[in-house]
Amino acid sequence: MLNCLSRFLSGEPLTCCQTYGVIVSVSGNLVADACKVSFQKGFDGFVAFTAKTNLIKHYEENLGAFHFKNQRMIIETESAKKLVKKIF
């Protein structure tokens, strides 16, 4: 699934993604899965990724991502909890 996330965030079309009970968006589901793995690995849900410039506002508004620097986005614990709860 994480490979699928990196492919999606790089703009590559996807046909491989697993779906869950609630579909927020492909990126929302994939980021929620990355947050879930982050919690499982002991990283408190933190996830960082590089966004396309035109999607930064979307990730801030819809995923609760924090715009760190340049195109770098970070999902912190509270936003990660909300995403995981919403999707799983």
C-alpha cells in the first residue's frame, strides 16, 4: 500500500489500490493507511510527503496536513488519528 501511495502522490495513475469501507479520496485512503502503519511502528501517526504544488491546499483542508517547507507536507498525530478513525 505504501508503494501505491508514493505512486499516487507522484501523479502516476493507479489501478492497484485496495478500497476500504469509506472512500474519502484515493489520496485520503492511502495517507490514512500510511498513518495507520506509522502508529503500528511506534511513530505516533506521523507521515511526511512531498506534494505537487497545486495540491498543497487540498491536503491541508482535506487531510489535515501541515505545510512545512517548499512542497513538504506533514501529517501530525491528531490529524492522523482523525484520518485513521474515518477510514478504518
